[in-house]
Amino acid sequence: MPANPLAPDWLSLPADADALAPALWPSGAQRDDRGAIVIGGVSTAELAREHGTPLYVVDEGDARARAARVRTAFSAATAEHDGAATVYYASKALLTTEVARWMIDEGLNLDVASGGELAVALAAGVDPTRIGLHGNNKSEAEIDRAVSVGVGAIVLDSLLEIERVAAAARRHGRDQAVRLRINSGVHAHTHEYLATAREDQKFGIPLAEAADAVAAIRASGSLRFLGLHSHIGSQILVVDGFLEAARRLLRVHAELLGGGDVPELNLGGGFGIAYVASDEPPAIESIATALVDAVAAVCRELGIPMPRLALEPGRSIIGPAGITLYTVGTVKDVVVSLDDTEVGATGTAVRRYASIDGGMSDNARPALYGADYSVRLAARTSSAEPVLVRLAGKHCESGDIVVQADYLPGDVGPGDLVAVPATGAYCFSLASNYNYLARPPIVAVRDGAARLIVRGETEADLLRRDLGIEHPPQ
């Protein structure tokens, strides 16, 4: 059977449209004897029956193992150079009180980027000294709360924040540790919206202004300078950008040593994952070794001690641990004129649209970034010939597509349960109530057991905030 000419170049016609590509799914994902996908020892068919769809499912064991693997990789790499590393989980990827506890249990610290994320971390019982606060426009109330509870570090994103944080530290009688976010100018290989170190954007200060900013920090009397901070972007599949950012920051780091201690260098996160079978992200051990070896080499060239490294991965820990379950509602075949496409062929081809009970309200990434995902039948297998499918959401937007292109068995139809892998990161975090859809629940699975960790919203929840309703439904 030939591939559909509408399929993108990276998508191959599968020999088995039921097969689960290991890189895309939580470790140990498999099908049971009825054909249902099993995650964390729990059948997705059973999960859908109990909790409905859409449904976020997170494999707790897989998330914990990935967190431990990242920590071990950087600890081992820095130990080779008599150094050390601190790994922060970038909680913006997915944050609940349960997830926060998993990360702390596995030896990671927690990175938060708003007062709300800080509130969740504190509600989870996280020791404030293990929390770092980010944000390009932290309110004075957010700064005051962070200082008052004793967060371990605050990342200063602008010159204005130096005095704001210093004033809060004086008010609370604290010696507040801070990092200075630097815009390194490194252009990461990722989507434009995910590249966070280019010159013309909102994050950080230029390298050329670092010395004056650090002098102001040191002169404040209530701030303790930890070091420079860099974050070049997100969903990055090559390491060269990280290496160049480290080199640029270390040259400034060396100059700053002349005025006092600079114990740390924070190189951020942004390590990519596989969303489709053709994605080939490097192993975290390879990233850690390459990055740490490069830092050590530059430090030797500059004749300076190797600083303690800090990293902030999020997606690479939680992304592959999550899947989303949907139910197919309608299916339609659309005949496409190849003359109107860029596939280099003539005639017509058929694309099958399978519409699901969720969409851009529970996974905004395809609409925001043109992100690609994969899909598989979740509750059964099929021997039907594969067809090219586009998994469409139910919102009033033509761009409401969850999976742009993948092959499913040709008998996919209404009522089928489907699973989209690698949705642990930036799906729940970016979820909305567009078209007044309720946000889905999150279920954690581990060792054959499942538990609800975030309940799904109801229509009553949505109406309760509308003050035009005198008596919201109970």
C-alpha cells in the first residue's frame, strides 16, 4: 500500500498502525490481551470508563524515574570534574501538589514562575529553600511573598527588580539569594515563540549590562549574588546552543569573580523530547556530559574554578510520562486536490478527519506552535489497512487540530477511544475553557493502581464564577 501523498515527509507508512513507538510513550506502555493500551499497569479503556474523556493520564513511576535520571546524569557528569549540580524541575510544564512532591522526593528542587505556582508548591509542603522564583514581570506582592516565606533564590529579570527585591528583603530582614537572568543572544533551534534568548524579546538583560547589574546587587546590602542565569529556549533537540550560551556566560562569570564570589551558573532547561517517531532527541546523559565537559574546558581556559551548575528541565521529565485520552465523535473523508498542495503530485487524495471530544482547550500547542503529535487507537487493535488521519478538536476554529497527520487503522470510527502520547508537558498547563469546555481531570497511574490527582471541571464550576447567575447550580 503506497503512502498517502498528503502525509508530511517525516511520517512513514507504518507496518503496524497499532504499534507503540517506545520513545513516545511512558516506559512499559503496552497492549493487553484485549488490545487496550496499558499505562503504569492500568488499562486506558478502564480509565476512560471510570473518568470519561478527555482525560489526562500521567505515569507516576515514569515521571519519577525520568526526574531521577536527570539528577543522576548531571551529578555524575559534574562529579567527573569535582563539581556539583542542582536540578530544578520547571514546574510550568505541569504542576500539581502531587507532581511537586514527586520531584522533591526524587531529589530535585522546584522552579516556579508566578505567585500561583508558588502557592501550589507551598501547598504541597515544599521547603521554600528548595524553590526558585522566575518571571519577567513579578508583581511586588509576588516578590514580597516569595521573600517572606524564604524562597531559596529569585531570578532577577530586569534592573528594576534589583531594588524591588532588595526592598522586600530589607523589609523582612532577610539576606535574599538572587540570580541575574542574562539574554545571551544565542539563537536556539526551536519555534520562534520558544526561543527565549534572542536579542529582541522580553527576557533578561544583555550581557554587556551584567557587570553594572551585579555591582548594584552587591551594593544593595540585602541581596546575595548566586550567579548568572540563562535560558535559551524550549523543545531543543541539539546541544550546540547550550554550549555556546555556557561559553558566553562563563566569560562574564570570570570577570565578575574580581568583585566577589560567584558560586553558581544556571544554564536553564529546554531539553526536547520526541513527539513523533522521527524525532530523535539526545539522551539526557549525552546532554549532561557534553554540557558539563564544555563548562569545565572553558573554566580551565579562563583559569577559574568550575561553578556549581544549576539546570531547570521540565518537559523532558514530565512530557513523555503523560498521555491524553479522547473519544472519537464523527469521522469524515475529505477529498483534496493535489494541484492545490505542495506535494509535487497531481490528482486527488483523501484525508480522514476524526473529530474528538477535546481539542485546543486541552492541548493548545498545535495551534500555538504548529506542534506535531501522534495518535493510536487506545481500546482495541485492528487489522484494517492504515489511513491518513487528522485528529480534529471540537472548537469553532479551523486551526483546532490536535494531530495534524498520522496513520490509524481504516476502520477508526465514532466511539473509538484514542490516545495521544507525550502530552505530559504544557497541555494541562495551557488548558482553557474556550467554547466553555470544562478542563479535563488528571489521573496518576502507578504499579497497576490509578488515582485522581486533579478533578475535572464541571459546567457548575464554569457557571459559578458568573455573577449574573443568582443561584449557581450545585
